[in-house]
Amino acid sequence: MYPNRWHAQKGAGHRVAIVSRLDPIKRVDLLLDALDCEPAARAIRYDVYGTGADGPKLQERARRDHPNVHFHGYVSDVPRRLEDCDLLLHLSSEEPFGLVLLEAMAAGTPILAPNAGGVPTIIRHEGTGYLYPAGDARGLGRLLAAWHRDPPASRFRVVRSARAELVTRFSPTRMAAAYRQALGV
């Protein structure tokens, strides 16, 4: 069920994945704003997977200002893409629950996400992932730059904790029991 490779062990870690619709509520523009604010975060490669109404505008801005941001459109192999990256960047602060966060945990990929919406119920800062101030491009840029400087070995603990959380708290058996209880079945 879980890959044997943990990204915290495998080299420098300079590839970030964003898996998202490209719609205003998803705030993919925040990444580009963060790169405008924090030059050190521009040394990282960003791979954006998804489509949506904001796609053309975001792609044009990235082409013009941030050639390290690559848009790939829809992909059917998200789990493999998460296994191949070194960090999942989640940008939407409006979601009550982000399934992609659990997919990243299953892939052994550390997560950086906003401290708003349902995210803090899934991710604990420096416990099972990393949180940045929601909507704060400068704060996001600083955290990306710090993550880029961090030795990969320091991420190992976060990846291990996230996997343990996934296996215990979000196991299919436990989730099914919670649904049955919520439905009174």
C-alpha cells in the first residue's frame, strides 16, 4: 500500500508538486506571489498538475516571470507524481478536507499547506507536515526558502509521523467506523 521510498532520505529535495484545479479559490496564484517576494524560493522546481479557468493566466505569468514553474495539465497518475516529488504544496485555505494531503502522506511526501480551513485538522506544523500563514505570500516564500535549505534528513521525522497518522487515524477501518457512527448505522 505504501511505497518503500521516503523522499526525506533521497537527496537534496528541490521538486515541489501542486495538485489542484486552477480556479481562484485554489489560490495557485499565491505560489507566484510568493516567488515574487522571496528570491531564494526561485531555486526550486514547481510542477503544477491540474486544469481550470485560471490556467491560461497563471501559465502566462509563470512563463514571463517564473520559468521554474511548470504546468502539466491533467494527469491520471497523481500517486506516482507525488512519489517523484520532494514536497506537496497545498495552497487552498478554503477546503474543509484535502484528499490530496492523504495521498501525499501515502506517497511518503512531506506537505506544506495553509493553516486554515480543514488543513490543521490533518496536518500539525513540524509534526505531520508544515503550515504557513494562509494567504500570506511572503510567509509562504520564506517557508519554501527555509525548506529548500533544510537538509533532507530533517524531513524524515515529519514523513514518518505523517505515515503513522495516515495508518492510524485515517485507516479505512477507522474511517468506515466513523461514517457508520455519524450515520447512526
